[in-house]
Amino acid sequence: MTFTHKIEMPVRDSDKVEHATQRDGDYSVDVTPATKVKKADGRDANAVIFQKKGARQTPDGGVKVNGYMAIVEADDLVTSKDDGYPEQMQGRDRYTKLSETQAVKLAIEFRKDISRMFDNQDTDRGAPLVVMGNDGRLYVNSGNGRTAGMREAYRGEADLIKAAMVKYAKKRGGDESANRVSSMKNPMAVFIADTGMPLDALVKIANASNKPNIQQMSPRENALSDARALEKEDGVMDLLQLGEDGGESLISENNQRFYLKFIELTNSQNDGVFDNDGNPTVMLENRMQNALFAYFMKDLPREASDRLLKYFVENPKELGMVSLM
């Protein structure tokens, strides 16, 4: 699955335009309130897209996306756990016990208060941000954990959640919209980006939106995400200095250019990568170690690379390393 999108970029004083348009692929999906959302089997899905256009931005303000609020069936969304999801779009593994536990926790919270799952200006909160593929299906970009939490919530007593969705639909679209949402089995609110977007923008949004208060990444997920970040720019691996015997520290002075580029690509400058004196930390070294292992395992069969990476990042002491992730 590929996507194309118009991305509104932050404007610098020197810029003469207010936004830039990036294209990747040979098609564009223009979303309007009349757009037909599709199910996995190609049939039309029951979806209500509201007329008023809005906007979302990443928590750091780096990417702004225009689109529409909508209410759709929770099971019609394609999450990173579902078959057919473009795995390069997010470095997430929703099959972990950690993710299952957090989905249950979110479900309990949603049953108590669903109000925070509607409008919000940031992509890491409120209704999940979704993009439409050329197959008409909605792919969750930011909010896979929230979507899992909503699906879990509907497995229990969720009358208050559905009632809140119907009430929101009536407020935004009147009685007709409310009646359509009332006929849904498990309705949930989403924010649909108004066109497709390039993969690098999707990855940036997903990474910037993965805040601890929503969904904490496991070490393995972090390694996969960081490894994909290393693939973004040609020549990054040429900066890596391993020494004649392969024992050069990843945070040595010789590797300064590499670890600074790593921090830039992974947007990790606020993640404990430097101590109070500005020196790179062991935490940074360990994170780069995991990322490099994931990077060099990427050409192995998926099952084999997953098992090796899982063992590598979860059993560092047995391998003579220290884990601070």
C-alpha cells in the first residue's frame, strides 16, 4: 500500500510559500464528506464523515494535516495488528503482552469517560488519525493503541460509549447522522486525512505521536522504529566507525557524527541521550546497539529476524550488555 498526501509544513521566515506539496506514488485519494469508505471485502462501510474540515498537528508541531472528523465501525479500521497493514508505516508490534495490557487499561478508561476520544488538535490524543488507501479502506496512522482500546471496550458493557458517539453525531450532523451512527455495532470517532500522504510523513507523524501517556514502546518496537529511521537517509551507515577490531564504542568521539545523526533521525534528543554535562549516555549507546542489530537483521526472513531481535533486546545481560531501555 502506498499513499500520497498534501502536507502543510512549518513555515520559516525565508519561505515564500505557506505549504509544500509532496507526492509519492501514481494516485491520489481525495477525501470529501461524500467519500465511500470500504470494508475488507470491498463493500461500502457504514461511515459518517462530517462536513466541517479541521486540522491536526503532531505534538511537536512538525506536521499539520487537514481532514474531517468521522464516525466509523471500529472493526472496519486497519490497525498495525491487522493483516494488510503496511508494516513500514509504524514501528509497532501490537501482539506483545504489554500492548494487550494497555488495550485493556484504555478500555476501562473509555468506559468511564469517552469524551477525550473526539476532537483534539494533536495527533497523539483524541480520535485516531487515519489515512485512506486507494482500496478505500482506512489505515490507522496515529492511534493504534486507542483503536485497540476501543475494540476492547466494546467487548464489555459499552452502552455509554455508543450513546456518546450518537450524541456527537447529532451535534455535528443532525438527526440523519445520529440515526446512521445508532445503527452501527461498534461506532468510534476518527480523523480522516483529506488526501493520501508520503510514507516519510506517515512515519514522522507516528513516531511523534507515540507518547508514553498513550502507548509506551517496548525495546523491540523501539529498535524496529529506529532501524527504519536509519534507512531514511543515504550515507548514514558510512558515518559509523567500528575500529579495526570492531570494538569501537558507539558513543566515542570517533562516532560523534554517527550518533548525532542517529539522534536527529530518531527525534530522540529529549530521551535521555545526553547527561547533564552534555556527554552521550549509556542509554543512547544501548539504543543504537539495538537499532543496528535490527537494521542488519532486516534482510532475514521475518520470523527469524523477529525471534533474534526479541532475544537480543530482552536478554542483554546474557549477551554481556546492559539494558537501560
